[in-house]
Amino acid sequence: MTRLEADSYSAHLRRESTRFRDVLALTPSQARVPTCPDWDADDLLWHLAEVQWFWGEVVAARPAGPPEQHPQRPASRAALLAFFDEVSARLCDLLGTAAPDEPAWSWAEEQTVGFTQRRQAHEAMIHRVDAELCAGAATPLPVDLAADGVAELLEVMYGGEPPAWGDFTPDGHLTAVELTDTGHRLVVRTGRFVGTDPASGAALDVAHLVRVADDAPAAATVAGTAADVDAWLWHRRDDAPLSVTGSPDAYAAFRAAVSEPLT
């Protein structure tokens, strides 16, 4: 299992948020973010500030739904930094004192505080990566959080148990993702999910992943360190450090399922 304790997520969230803020405070406002090419440094700062404000509201009002009104973007860099400091400290404090099994709204199947503790630690880490790439000041990813990030990407961001309102059709391929520095092996089944979301009315026909037993035999294997695989799946790093073996068709199906960029 890659999942961390709630205290670990909270500690990672606070450290990653602090590093994100410190890097951007020294980066020119108009510096471009290479991994999010439509954004400059201030856009990135506002993005994570708004995300952390939103989830702070959700956790504070738990188990009620998300807020209907959103704050306006501050006009200056100084005001952006002040807003980030306020909402980030609030989110860290809220998540640091809440029990992970408490009910709380989320957009995912898991409706707990624990989902937000996990999700926001990863959100802060990947945007810290963006900030460092913007500033040209990269530092390593924490291995335990990166390993769990790979699992979250495969289980939540690019996959998961298909909802009842649609159909998942496997394509016959299994792909293993092996983390060479932690010893984790995660295996996914590739296929397509088709259905219409009853809440939004959106019709979906997308590549999808479903986790299977970690010891299942796989047709293809992607291997690399936890940090390299996590950053690659987030489209923050290329595949040069990774090794791929086995069926080209299975790997192609896996690549199709993780091809959508995430922000």
C-alpha cells in the first residue's frame, strides 16, 4: 500500500505549500510556467491559492457541498501572496486537525476528509514542481509522497472503479507500473468508459484505467523511480528516465489512458 497517514499528508501539504510560495515570491510575475504554458508565475500563484481557498471552505463546512461564490483575484503580487498565505495556513490547520474518516464533500467517489488530505498534498507538490521549473530551481520530490502520487493518478485521476451510470469495456491489456526505489508494483487494466453523467449531462467516451491485483501478470511494464513516474504521469517530466518492456499494444493503450494533461 502506498497510502500515507493523515499526519504525513498534512506535513507534506505544509512543506510543499511553503516551498511553492517561497519560490514564487522570488520569481518575476511575468515569468512563464513551462509545464502550464498558458500561465505566468502570478497565474500559477493564483491557481493554487484559489484551490486551497476552495478546499478550505469545503472542509470547514463539511459535510455540506462546495461554496457557490468564489473570491476575486487580487490585483497585485503583494496581495496575491497575502491571500495565499491566509488561505494556505487555514487549509493546513483545518486538515491537520480533522479526522480522515470524517464525511466531507468531494468530486470523487470517496467523500471523506482523508480524500482531501491526500489530494491537496499532491496538488501542492505538483504545483511546487511547476513553480521550481518556472524559476529554474528544481529540488527532489519526497519519495513516499511521489509513490502515493502514482497510485492516486492510476486510481483516481486517470481511473478508478467505473460509476454505475456508464460502461467500462476492457481492451484485454494489463500494464504494470513498477517503482524501482520503493518496490511498489501497481497493475492496471486498460479500456474505455462510455456513459452520460446524470449530474452534468456530459457524454463521455474516454480511455480509462482500473486497478487490479498488484501481482497480476502484465503484458507491459513501465519502470522508474517514484519521482520520475509521478512527474511523468503528471506531464511534468519526459519518459527518458523510464524503461518500458513487453507488448507495444498494451503500452500504447496505457499511454492513451494517461495522455490528458492535468493542471
